[in-house]
Amino acid sequence: MGKFDHLFSPLTVGGFTYKNRIESAPMAFALIACNREAADKSFRKLEAPARGGYACVAVGELDVNFRDAIRIPLPEVDFTQTDGCVVEKVGEYAKRIKRHGAIAICELMHAGAEKTPFGPDQEAIGPNNEIRPNGTRVRAMTIEDMKRITRDFITCSKFVKNCGYDGVLIHGGHGFLFTQFLSTTYNKRGDEYGGGLENRARFPMMILKAIRESMGQDFLLELRVSAADGYGGITPHETGKFVAMLDGIIDSVQISSGIYYDAVVTKQFSSMYIEHGYNAELSAIVKKYTNLPVGVVGGINSPEQMEEIIAEGKADYVVLGRQSLADPEIANKAREGKEDIIRRCIRCFKCFPGSPEEGYKDLPFDSMELAKIVGYCTINPLANLPFDPYELKPPEVLKKVLIIGGGPAGMQAAITASDRGHKVVLAEKEDRLGGLLFFTDQEQDKIDLMNFKNVLIREVKNRAIEVLLNKKADVNLINLIKPDHIIIATGSEPVTPEIPGIEHAHQSLEVYRGNISCGRKVIMIGGGLIGSEQGLHLAKSGHDITIVEMLPRIADESYGMYREALVLEIAKEDIHVMENTKCLEIGRNYVKVLLPDRGEKCLDADTILYALGMKSSLFDDIKIAAGDIPVDVIGDAIKPGKVDQAISSAYYAAVNIGKV
């Protein structure tokens, strides 16, 4: 047997045959196609997994009306139209997906009680009369409302078919309308639509039956459900019984979990602190109740795990969301035996950090801007580009390129420049590639980031790139190489603060380098992202950690779901967090701090570490030595930042080499 025989076996779904068991989750709003700024990026985003070998690609979230369904203030359209700009634009997704032999479906949804009204003609409706925590008044749905919304689902299904799609994915999970009726956490009705499971399932079944009757058997009808809502209101066994009621109505069901408005806590989105494929145990239970094809979504980023899930009968197919952005070529690479160069999603939330409607008030954008930008990726520089990388013209002039620095930015620049046809020399002053990502070799929560670092190293080695290790860049090296173009990727280095007694503390990265062995009681001065994440790592390694942070909150440069996940994980490890607290003095075994109430306190410690920022490494001598040779500066050498800035700046610098 082959390595991934189960994963690449065909699957019959309704009247269609999936060429393998991989489906792409909805990753772009359908109607954003009508936005001139975002349309082309969205088309490419969803064409990519189809080109990458997926069997089925879903276009995201077509809200079925503009009165009580829509979540994002997108422009209103008429779903009864059969031609024109909107049909053409929404249909462009389907055309591009099907061009590569994949099945195209579009997600339909209704937010129900979770809707935020955007205008005077809009309202939130759901199973019950209630006032949401954000103050939104929700009206209990009447039978007439249910009939009207059922008609809306039919109208949108016809619209989708007219746009060229093979079927629809009904979003029945994540706390939206179907979940609100199915889960006792939400549904408190006393009529025939509340109480026992058969009653709670009545309205969702009404919609699904109506779609099937209106659209016929040659139209794919897939349902996504949350098999657990995180609050105990719906269980996987109850979900299985509900799915059993749908035999002969729907064609397939995909299993998710959680609630959108409490996504991190309920595991609707998994962070790097949650096991991969965490919903597979739920889908395995649902499968016992039905003969329908059962899919599973949730933190899956490796073909090895996909094969295992299917081989063990936990699901019939897998649904990839963020992984489809991280490496849309995952299907092709796995099929071709190239799984060692798959860029595996690191679950950092760069692509979707959360939304204002979820209560994240620290986001640097509003809902509409989010709808336009969702889909960027830390580790894939091709995600959400403003141009089509497949239409890039080759360089007008091929160059000899010297890249100085073998961290993630330098390696990505080397890979891209080599792929563009340039002759590349990569010089690194250390005895290894990887730069500051060396620390991931020891971090239990950074396995995926370590994998990414290792993929970059393998990709460099797989190309005709000359790698010079233990080679410091200077005028002699430049004279030896005689490059036509230089890229400076010298990275950043830690800042040493001017704190009395700083000589008694150690820069935190020295722990990863093996130069320091920490005692049991550790004080981390600096609770930014580096200090917070390393403090968490040390706590999980058995140390008693105190984080001292001058700002009002730790990990302040982070936001949205990732920051929430990190802070929750820190709380689980019982780390002592001191915010609004300034370090005044460091002694051999103590730290004196100024507390928020302006009082002073001495904290005892066995080991004192500091993580108080990074600064770009100096490279003026390199620029002077370069003389008239064109020079680009990328990554942390521009300004200390995160991996996404390193990878993106590297790609842009490399694709522009050789343009006249």
C-alpha cells in the first residue's frame, strides 16, 4: 500500500465523485467578490487549493438575506437575479475552482440571534426573546419567520446554482441559526420547536428538506454542524441522532465544534495550544449513527494525520481551513511524496485574528476591513498578494544575488530568488540556518513553527543555492562573491536595558542557547510576546514563573484570538503575572519593583531573565562595502517584527530582482 492510499481514494458524495478525501473549508466571503479592492485576491485565494489538488472547494458565507441573516455590512444584492455583475462575480469563484477539476460549493448561513443589526431595517431573531450581552435585542422567531427564512435558503440555493456551483454547504454550526435551535444552551422554546431533540431539529430539517425538494438530487447538499458547543447544550451523540434524521436529505456532513462568539474557549478555532485534529473523536461518534459521508474540520495540518483519521474510520474526508492558506499545494505535495516540504499551518491567527462582533476590542481594523484582508498567512507569502504570482513575468536580467543572513527572511529570499532563475549565495555567520527560530527546537508549543523553519532549510538545500555557514559578511566576502545584487537579512538582537543591577540578570534567549540553567523560581522581566511565551514554556518545564510587565497587559503587541489563547494558557499554568509593574532594580537573587499602587516590593528569585525588546542588527558597514551594488533590506533588519513580516518582505524583495 502507498503512504496515503486512504486519503487519495475517491469518495462518492451524492451524485458526485470526489477525486480524493480533501475539501477546502470556506475561506472568503462570497459577496466580497463585488468589492473592487478585494475581489481578485479572493478569487486567487480559493482557486489556489483547487489548483493544489483538493477534491472540493467551498466559497464562504453567503448570508441568505439582508434583514436578519447578514453578519458583515456587505452591500445588498438581489438573489433572484439570473444574470448581471453579481452573478458574474460570485460565479467567478466557481469557474476558477472547476477549471482545476475540483467540485465547487458555496456556503449559505443565517446568523440568527448572533447577528448585529447594522441599520434601522435590520434585526436579530432567534429561538427566544432575549437581550445579548452586547445589548442587542433578539426577537423570538414566529412560524412565519421560519417559512420566510426557508424560502430565503431556497432562493439562495437557486442563485448559487445559477452562478455555476455544484451545490451548497449549509452552515449549521458555531452558534448560528441551526445551533441555536439544536442546542439547549440557546433553545428555551416551549412549543413544537423546543424541548426534545426531534422538536429542536424540526426547523433545521424544514430548511434542509425544502432545499432538497427544490434543487433535486443532482445538487450537492452538505451540512456543517458543531457536534459539541462547548457548553454541554449539544453532544456528539445527539448530533449523531440528528444527522441520522437527515439520511436521504443531505449528501454529507462535516463535523466542527464550538461557538463563534467564544471561539477560543469552545475550540471553534484551535490555537497552537490545542491538539491537532481535535474534532476527529467527535466525528467518530457521529459516524456510528449514519451512512452518510462524514467529514471533519479543526486544526488538521498534515497528510499523515489525515490518512490516520480516514484509515481508522473516524471520518470519510477531511476539511482544511487555515491549512489551505498556509500551503494550498498540500494535496499535490502529499500525493507526489513531497510531504517534507509542506508548509504546515502554525495556527497563529494571522489569517483571521477574530472580529469586533466576537468582542475583540483590540483589533486594528473594523468588520468591513477584516472582510477585505482576511486570508493573509504568516508562512505563505503568496497568500493575499495584490497580484497573481502565476502571471509574474520572468526577470528581464538574471543576477548573481548575495543574501546575508540565514534566518527565515534570508531563506525565503533565497528560495524565491532561486526559483526566479537567479544565482544565489546565502551567507550565514552561525554554523546553522534558522536564525532566531532556533528556539523552536525546544518549545513544546512551537512544533509547527519548528517544522516551518525546517521546511525552509530543506527548501534551500533542494535548490542550487550556495550556502556559506560560519561566514561573516564583510568587504572581503563581497569582493569574493562579486554579486550583482545584495539582500541584507541580518535580523535582530536583544536590547539590554539600563536597569541598575542588570548584570545579575540574563537575556532570556540564552536559556534556549543552553548558556543558562534556570533555577526553580524564575522572574521574567518583560511581558511582551517573547517574555510571555517563554515564561509559559518555562512554566510547562516545571519552573515557578513570575512575569513583570510595565504595560497594563502582557503580550500587548498581540491581539484577538491568539492573545486570548496565550493569556488563557498562562492562567492554566498558574504563572504569577504582574502588570502595570515597573522593574526598579535587580540584585543577585531579587528584583525590586514599583507596584501599580506606587508601593515598592522585593521579589525573590533563583534566576532572573529579561526580554525587553529587540533591535535591528547593524549593517551599515555592509552597505558601505556594497558601493554601487543594489541593496535590499528585509525582515528584522528593517524593523524587529514577527515571522510574517520577515517572509513577506523577503518575497517582495526577491521577486523584484532583475526588473529593469
